[in-house]
Amino acid sequence: MLPFKLVYHKGYDLNLGEHVFPSQKFHLIAETLVREGIAASEDFLTPDPAADEDMLRVHTAEWVSKLKTGTLSASEIMKLEIPFSREAVNACWLAAGGSILAGQAALRDGFGCNLGGGFHHAYPGHGEGFCAIHDVAVAIRRLQSDGSIRRAMVVDTDVHQGNGTAAIFTGDESVFTLSIHQENNYPAYKPPSDVDLEMADRAEDDEYLGTLIPAVQSALDEFQPQIVFYVGGADPFCEDQLGGLMLTKTGLQTRDKLVFEEARRRGIPVATALAGGYARRVEDTVRIHANTIVAAREVALEFPAAWAAGQQ
């Protein structure tokens, strides 16, 4: 049994068919965690779809209406880069509900892990790069509205910059955004995050970790967030089809664990979302995401006193 909760819904699958984004990975991650004894059935929470009220804390009424009524223009669908379907829209609302629930679980238990979400390219009024809604932003705004938190930090480790995250929170002193990504990759225009760590092509484990961890340490100390939303990208992997970095599976798991340790030592809860991942073998993407949960479990068990101290 895990010392925290996993959030998952079978409706997370966007049912994209033959597409570079393997949205079937969500159920494969859940099945892998159970099959390998990493998690048990009682470790899972099932989210409800986010309320439209929560979506509207981030997204425009026009965009929410277009998604719900299926009235996107051809250019909007082209920018989204996934086929429009009712299943995809339902999956988006569930992903946002899942990230809200993961945030609530993290505030209670120290960790909360959404096995979906991480749709960091979505803007308030349009979608981009497979992302129609920004589940992490919706979750942060919901927690702030509830009075559960005032300050949040987003640590985004997808190989692609979190342009939607940067755009949504620009000028907002209550949310600190940090993105580590490949410089010469999508998106072409990268709105500035509070911290952008731009990695050269083919950067490997040591260079990547040597850049990320000191930046995370400094940001946590200076901003002192009340929660970290960690967007765990699988696509810095050396065999990813849409990435050009050279991280190994071991390096990616070390990345996750080191970030979690820095938050845990400071008593800061972490909610995770699992983003990116386009390896030629979907099994590799699933393994990388499952390893994020393993890393969280290791840190939760290694640092129980630090979490308790942070909550006093």
C-alpha cells in the first residue's frame, strides 16, 4: 500500500487511435503499478470531471463552450493537433478533476499523483500541442479559491516548454513557474516562465540534473510555495520521437526523486501530473511514468519526519 493516493479514471484515454500521442498509456500505467505490486486497488481515487466553474477560473467562456459543443474551427483543431471527439473532451474534464483531486490529496498526505493530465500547452482561449485545457492551472486556481493555498509552484520537466503555463501565470506573483526543456524544440515561441532552463540538443543525465536541481533548490527557498505541481515529462528520454535530449530511464527517475526530495525536506506537498512521452515503444513511456510513482514512494518513506515537521 502506498503512503499517498493515485488518481486515475479509465476515461483518461482520449481514444486517438493511431497517433504519436499514446493516450492508451494512462490505463497501461495504472495496470503496471498494480501488476508489479507498486500499488493496490485501495491506493486509487477516482476523480469526477472538473466543474465548468473551475474550468472558467482559467479558460475563457468561449473556449469552454466550443469544447463542450464541438464547434471548434478547422484552424483551432489544426493547432490542437489531435482529432476532436466527445471522448477527448470528456478526458480533458476528467484530467482537470484529477489534478484538483491530486492537489487536495497532496495537501493532506504530502504527495498526490494524477496518472493523467500535465496538459501544459493549453492557453486560456485555445489549445495547442495535444492540450485542450490546462489541468494544472485549473487545479491551482481551485485550491486558491478554496483558501487551501495562496502560493503554488509549477516545476515542468517535459522536453517541450510549458508555454501555456507561462502565459496563464505571467505577472501572477502567487504562482512561480519553472520549466526545463530542450531549447531547439516546440513551441517556436516560448513565453517566459519565471525560470526557463533551456537545454542544448542531446544533453545527457549529468548536465540536465546539474542544471535542474540547483534551480529547484533556489526557487523553493526564495518563493516558499505551499504546494508544488510537478509535471513529470517522459519525453526527455533518449529514444523519444518528439524530443532531442538523451536522458536515460535511470536519469529520469533520479530527476523525479531529487525534485521530490527537495520539496519533502522543506515540508512542501507535491502533486504530480504525467506529461509527454512519445517513445517508439509505448512500454518505455509507461515504465518512465511508473518510475515517477516509485520515486515518490521512496521519498515519502525516506522522509516522513520532514513532511510532519513541515505541517506543524
